[in-house]
Amino acid sequence: MTDQKNANPNKNAFRPIDLLADERWNKISIPFITILLTILVASLIMILIGRSPVVAMRSFLQGSGLWPKAVYTPSKGMLTDLFSFLGIFSPMLLASLGVVVAMKGGMFNIGISGQMLASGFLATVFIGYSDLSSTIARPLILLIGISVGGLLGALIGYLKYRFNIHEVVSTIMFNYIISYITGFFINGYYADMITRTSRAVRAAARLQVSDLTFMGQKISFPLGLPIALIAVFLIQFFINRTVSGFEIRMIGSNRICAQYAGVKVGRGLVRAMAISGMLAGLAGVTMYLGYYNTIVPKELSSMGYDSIAVALLGNLSPSGCIFASFLITIFQKGAVYMSSSTGVAKEIASVITGILLLFSATGIYIKHVAQRTRAKRSILPSSNKNNPNGNGGTRI
């Protein structure tokens, strides 16, 4: 009995490869490897263009309020930058949740930017320029964001099921349509003659409480932050603890088997895309009427595409999107300060995000290779013991 237990002493030994192969660990280890590879490649790019990677990475943190700057203007400080960072972090988190829900249903919502713009534009026009008080205006803005985004998402899901129009094609087309229609109305009716953007919304309609003083520093508290954090836990509960969420995951895993099991696939597709659109709509109003208070005509926010990287980096987990959104927002928010500090174009942040998206997309492959490698290593010792030739078979 003892000899059998000790036949392969390394069988139960923990190896570094287990961090990538084991389901208990790879949800953390694979994103960590992804981030590490991204930082290494980004550092190499900085070195090739003659800049210090350490200074560049520190500048990203400084621009995000996560590292102190050398000099601050009066009444402003590190907390000012931090709350500004949280203002753009909130819609990023909501947008990434929209991507997660769609992907759980086996669909790729690349129209997050368009759904954000449509929701933000209509909320700006109907509520942002009105004389309503903040207690009425702000809930109505959230309602418009949820409704407009949800309707657009539901329409895309219906087109997918009823006419088999691929969601990537339909969402890209909707992005163009929404961009040009909103641009036409902004330029024709709502443009500011000086900035050529839409007119600024009233303070009472902004999803942000400005001019607060905290620890002697001026801050602006984003109302989208608690909304985004609540949405994380609601989506986590919906996906993992409800029948509808289970049906969406079944459809995403295998649509034919789900239909055979009695799941109404069409209803599930529409529901998944509707929820995805609702989250995108919330992201739109918290960005255009929160962090910003104007809309640039004919310009889609890059956040809709960055949120794809966030969802993949977060392993399609709502809670994982919190950390992933935090990381991606550091690059996007700190890009301006990094550019002024190092002389590198701020577009390098989008390059880094693209690299991160590329490595995030290889996460499944990394896990597959790790599991295959672990399986081979666990088989070879016992095979070699039973086979003195050491080749796992009989010599002919």
C-alpha cells in the first residue's frame, strides 16, 4: 500500500504550471501574465523611442491620482485627480459589464459606443437643457439611458434571431447611423458656436456633484460610481443565480443544445442584448452627462472598444471587470499627463490598450497549453517506471 502511494511522489506536488492550469488559480494568474507581458512590450516600445519606461508608467499613475505629482495648483491635489479618475472609471465599468453579458450569451456587442452616444444625446436634449430640478432630472436621465440602450440592444438581438443578421455587422452599422444622425442634430440645433460641440448641460442635470471640498481639496464626486458598483453585484447575481441568467449562459455555450433542452433561444438572445444595451446606455449618460457635459459631434467614444479589452482581461466576470476597468482607465486617464511629462504622444495609451487586448485574447490558449503540459508531466513519470525504455511504449 505504501509502495503504491509512493509510486509517483511528484503527482500531488504543486508546480508553477498549476497556477495557469488549475481552475482555482488561473482566473488570477492568467490576467497577471497578460498584464506582465503588456508592461514588458510597452516598456520595450518606450525604450525604442528613447524614453524611460519607469518615468512613463509613473506618469500614468500621476495623471490618474494614484501617485503624487511634483506640483499642484491651489485648492487641488492628489484627491482631485483621483475623483476625476473615478469619474471616467464608472462608465468604463458599466460598458465592460455590457460586453460581458452579451458574450455570456454568445454574442459580440461591438456597438457599445453607439448605444452610449444615443443614450447620452437623447438624455442631453430632453433633460440636460431642461429646467427640472436635480431630484427629478437625474432619475429621468438614468431612465432614458436604460430605455434607449435597452431598445437598441433588443433590436440587435431580434435581428440576430429573426433574420440571422450577425450582431457585429448590425452594431457597426448602427454605430455609423447614430454617429451621423446625432452629429447632424448637434451641428444644426444644439451646437455651441465657440467650441462646436453640443451646448453644456445644466448643473442640476449632471450626474456629478461638483465643487465639493474634501480634506482641503476641490473634488467632483461621480454619481456613476455607486451605480456602477451596484450594477456589478446585480449582474453577478443575475448571471449566476437566476434562471434567465442560466439560460443566457446555456445559449452562449451551445445554442443547439439549449434549444433541445427547451430554452427559448430567440427570447434569450433578445434579453441578453437588451441587458447589454441597458448597461451601455447607463455608461453613456454617466459619461456624457457626468464626467463630460458636452458631446463632440460625429465622434464615437473609444470607451466602447476599450471595454472589450476590459471584459476579456476580467475573464468575462463582473467582479473581475472592477480590477480590469481600473487598470485600463489608468492608461486612458493618465495619457495626457504622461504625454506632457515624457513628450510621447498620448495615443500611446491606445497602443498599450490594444496590446493588452491582444494578450487578453490569448488567455484561453494559455490555459489550454498549461493544462496540456501538466497532463503530460503527470503521465510521463508513471509511464517511464512501467517501461524501462522510457518512451511510453514497447520497443519493436
